[in-house]
Amino acid sequence: MNQTEIIKVGQLEIKYLIDGAAKGTMGVFELLVPPGSNVPPPHSHTLTEECVYVLEGVLRYSVDSTVRDLGPGEWMHTPMGSVHGFSNPSDTPARALIVLTPDIGAQFFRDVGTVVNTGAPPNRAELLAVMARYGLVPTPPHA
């Protein structure tokens, strides 16, 4: 894998530093979230826990019922099975370091990008199929 590869998923940019998916180990990537970006809906991971550490800007991050605006040097942990989501509530880009263990891998983001980066609204069934392959479970919308 090219260490400088930037994977685009809509407006989001993912730059993998450690892809641990092949060995079932920890993965680390930088996530760039421009202001007003479309972000993934709240979801949980059946096989992975996650930690987010903000490097620049403000990232609104939620884990279950806790929502925080994280600035540089602040972090949150998402236990396996917890519902989480994120957004950028500010007018400047947010950049964060994400640690997943075990890692879902860069290929997940490439696969999601194939569905999302078509220029048309994403095919929901295809997106859900990709998520399911990697152990991600979308949270049902509130009634």
C-alpha cells in the first residue's frame, strides 16, 4: 500500500498510516472532515473498537448518549457495539487520528468510496452491503 494514498469518501479524506486488516491487528489513519461534510450515519462495529484523537479543528463526536465537541488533544473511545457518529460543527476543517482494533482496513473505505463517489445519491442497498461485510451496523432512524 502506498503510504501517502488519500482515500476520498465524498468530502472526507482518509490517509492510512497502519493498515492492520490483513493481520487482524490495530489500524491507524488520519481523517480529514471539512466543514459541512456529509458524514456516515450513526453506526456500531460488531468486531472493532475505536478511539478518536483530534489533531486540528473541532470534531463533534458521539458515543451512545454522550456528545462532545473535541478540540486538539481531546479524544473519545468507542467500545465494540456502541453507537457512534461524528460531524464537523465549525467553519474550519477538522483532522483526527483514528485507531481501530482490530482494524477494518483501508479497503473498507475504498469500497465505500466506490458506492459514494458516483456523483449521484449513493445506492443505499450497496452501501449497507459494504458496511455489513466489514461488521458495521447502521443505527435505525428514530421513528
